[in-house]
Amino acid sequence: MSADHLTGRSAVPSSTQGLAATGSPVTGDGDTRERGPVGGRAGKRASVLLLGLIVPTLILLAWHLSTASGFFRPSQLPSPVSVFAAAVDLIERGQLATHVLISTQRVLLGFLIGSLLGVVAGALLGLSRIADILLTPTVSALRAVPSLAWVPLLVLWIGINEDSKVTLITIGAFFPVFTTLYLGLRHVDRNLVEAARAFGLNGVRLLTTVQLPAVVPALFSGLRLALAQSWLFLVAAELIASSMGLGFLLIDSQQNGRVDRIILAIILLAVIGKTTDALLGIAERWAVRRWA
Amino acid sequence: MTAVLAPGSTQPHHKQALGVRFSGLGRSFGSSTDRRVVLRDVTVDVKPGEILAILGTSGCGKSTLLRAAAGLDVPDSGEVLIDGTPVRGIDERCAVAFQEPRLLPWHTLQANVAIGLPKSSSASAGKAKVLELLKLVGLDAFAKHRPREVSGGMAQRTSLARALARNPGVLLLDEPFGALDALTRIKMQDLLLDIHRAQPTTVLLVTHDVDEALQLADRILVLGRRDDDDPGSTVAELVPVPGTRPRSRNAADLGMLRSSLLSRLGVTGH
């Protein structure tokens, strides 16, 4: 196996070296000159991405060395290979996909409902003085409640099912969106609003022409916070009562002493959380370019 | 910049210039226990088509006076009449350009100018009007640019075009050139005179620059206290500016007037 591997590796570089010796430097040179700053920017982004991977790689290496050297016992910290094996095992049993999918579904549902409600409430309280005076004390008191305090009530009222979990995530997603939109609307540049009013804009037209576009960047940072909160609340909900999902995998593995699966679940949460955040980040960058 | 301004060209008809009358205008700010009178008993008649410069020290209520005419502020006493009818709320007959451009950053210059169009204008006529105005202020090549992609002077010209898009009977300018560098300011002043010659609307120009007032105005209204213990500003002086525009910046009679206006504003020895 290792001999095959070695010969395979030695064969590939020799062929690329051959290419490089003949035509590759010329085309490479022409390429950079032609692409100019665009290629430079893409190259910079790629190198930033690569630099960002240095620390995770070092951690992985340290993890591998500390377990391989016997510094940690496998019951304390299993090796990267055994965590990978645990993943393969769970995939073969058909459980990993279920855990990941149900968790993602709960997060997305809760996030969508929560941020939608957050947008509505934030717009209402941010734009209407009367709604602001009437409702803001109540809403900020509710925000002060530590979110896990809702769990017993949700379980009693809704029961241990999907709805109570999604509701908890909804609560978690609601407040960041509400708060950023509410504050954003309160702080829309008064000069811009006044200028628009001077040109006869009011009501819905003022809202859609000035106030909403002005808060789009703030709204997106609220959405990103809400998404992070959603994952937080997901794990809380699943740790407390569930039979599926990554939170369940965590608590179940704790009871069975499967540290490898616990680490697998943590890594999956990190990777999925980072991925969803990155997707939203792309949307945010587009929105900021468009509206700010 | 001025070539497109040939009188009698294909420009759509502007509403005729409208007269403005401030009648016993008073305005104070603050709570009932701590009231600060800013304006009291301001009565001025501005003739249709006239350029009136409003001069005064900082905080004397120049902008408040202008905002009352625009309907952006409600006076405590007295009223503003435009063409004989009182201003109630935002007035369609006025258009304002502020000291800052106040453009919407997410719109192109073209879309920003279009904000100024009267509600009644049709889409195609409106678009043509916007493009014509951008050409008038020399920004037709920048129609699709965003405000942050152009200089401060260009943004201010866009703001002026937005005000003109309204076909205003009264053009209200609140220190529109105050934040510009000296060269750009002179160019903008010339542009304003060109526009006024082609479309003689009534202009109220708030400024703290005596030379600007002397260059542009038919008459200069100095706002200030008549006595030091006066509670608020009122008409301290209302003087016609001699000579026809464009005026030489070095004329002797303007020099005399400049000295007297400056001393009126508390600056002596110039």
C-alpha cells in the first residue's frame, strides 16, 4: 500500500515538472499580466483563506501527536483517526445524516420564523412612536429573561416534540434581528429623512425609499447573530429532551462514554455553523455593496 | 456647463417664480421653563424672481427662517405666505438644497435627482428632465455613479439638480456652498447665476459669506438683534446690492457695503 502510494506520488510530480519545463512558465506569466488586479485580488483572497487554515492544521497535528504519543488516553481524548472512524460508523448505520438533517431543519425553521417576527416587531417599534412607547418596556424585559428559562414552560405547554424545539430556537433568533432592526431604524440619518420629507416623501414611500434601505446592512448583521444564536439554542433544546439531532448525539454519547462521538458532534456543529454563517456572510457582503 | 442654458430652448415650462412673504414670524426652542427665542417678528417681502441672501451670525436663526418657508418647521407665531397662500406642512412649491448634499448613498446620481421630481410628472418626462438637469450641472457623464464615487462638489451639484427637478416656484438654499473649497464655490455660484438667468425662480439663499451674498443677491437680509438685550433675531437690515450681475468682485461700492455688512455682523477693521 505504502509502496504504491510512494510510486504514485513520484510519478505525478515528474510529469508536472515536464510540463513546467516546456510551456507552463510562459502561459503562467501571460496569465497574470492579462488578469491584472482581478487575478491579484483573487490570489490575495485565496492566500488569506490558506493562512486561515494554518491554525486548524496545527491543532489537528497537535491532537494527532498528543494521542499517538499516549499523552492522552483514548478514553480522555480519542485520536483523529478514531473520530473519523466513528463518523464512518455512524454514516454506515445511517444515523449521522439523520442527526445532521434534523438539527439543520430545526435551526432553519426557527431561524426563519424568528427573524421574520424580529423584522416585523423591529420595524413596528422602530417606526411607530406609539408602538415604541407601549411595547418597548415589555419587549426589553422579555429579552432580559435568560432564554433557557423558557424551556420548562415550553415543555409543559407544547410538549417534548419538534414544536417546542423550534419555538425555543425562534425565541433565540428573534431578539438579535429585532434589536438590530429596531436600533437601526431609530438611528437612520435624520438629515436624509428630512431631505426626503422636504421632497414630499412620506409614509410608505419614505419607508421604502429611505428608511428600509438605510437599515439593510444592520439587518444583515442582526441575521448573522440570529443564526449563531439559533445553533446555540438548538443544542440547548436537544440536550434537554430529544431522540435525534446533534445535541442528542452529544448527550447520548456522554451517557455511553463515547468521547469520539462527542468530538465528532462538536466538529460537525463547528463546520455546519461556520458554513451557514459564511453563506449568510456572502449575502451580507452583497447587500452592503448594494445598499451602503 | 452653461452651454445648454440657451433661453427659449426645449426646456419644459417652469412654474413661474413666486413671491414669498414672512409675516410677523416668531420661533423659540426649548422647554417652557427654559425658552430661547430665536426669531421674533420677522416681516419681509421677497419679490417673485428675486435672489435674497440671508446673512447672519452663527445660530441667529437663518436656517430656521428657511425651514419655515419649506414647511419643515412650524413657527410659533406669524406665518409664511407663498404667492399669497400660507405654508402648511411640506410645500410642493418649494425645493430645498441643504449644506450637505444629503443624497441617498444606495442610489445613482440620476435616481437621486429623480427624488426631486414632482409627484405628477410622468415616468418618461421625468427621466428626460433628470438627464437634462444632470447635463445642466455638468454631471451627465456621472449619471450612473453612486454619491460616494464622486467629489463633494459634484454631490452638491447633484443636490442642486434634485432641487431644480421640482420646478420650484421658490428655491431655498441653506448654505449650499458652505462646505466646498474656494474654487468649487466660485464655480457653483456662477452655475447658480446661470440657472437663475435661464429659469428666473425666486431664491432664498442662507449664507454666512458676505462676499457670496454680494455676488449673488439682489437684496441682502441681515438677521440679528437690534439691541444686545433683544430676546431674538429679527430683520436687522435689508439692503439692496448695487450693480447688475455678474458683478466684479472688486467693485468699490461693493467694498463699502462689505465693510458695513461685516461690522453689522460684528467684524470690524475690514
